[in-house]
Amino acid sequence: MIDRKYLLHIQEAIDEAREMTRGMDRAAYLGDRIRQRAVEREVQIIGDAVHKLSPVAARGAGRPRPKLPLKTTAQTRRTDCRSLVCAEVRRAMCTHVKD
């Protein structure tokens, strides 16, 4: 249930970043430092929520958990999630911030 809360935070932050950049081209976005900072804050919120996800939510409920030392597993989980979140943020930005 707690994972659901963090997943909702991630979705809300993505939606906010999309809304902040809707209709902007790349030049307009890069020229608006306030908007850039606002989007960066949403990315921080996403990162914080990803960091708090359980291993099951972070890796996907259907995927088996690897047998690795705890430290390595935690690092892998964070890396996997951050990669997925960064890909989603890039996709969202490419959709709304056009070249």
C-alpha cells in the first residue's frame, strides 16, 4: 500500500512537469530558468519516491529478485528505477518540449 503512495507521487510529479512544459519549444524552455528549476524539483520528487519503493515495486511484481548482497541489491534497485524514471521524464519532455 505504501508503494502505491510513492507511485502516485511519481505520476503526479510527471504530470506536473508535463503541464509546466506544455506547448513550449526547446528554446523557450532553455530560456526560462524558473520553469527549468520547477521541472528539476519535480524530478527530485520522482527520485525521492523511487528511492523509497520496495524491492518488489522497484523491480516489478512478476520479476524474480536476484540473489545479491544487500548493498548491491539496493544499488541495483535504485539504478533500475532511476533509469526507468529518467527514461519516462525524457519521454515526457520530448513529447511536450519540441525542438
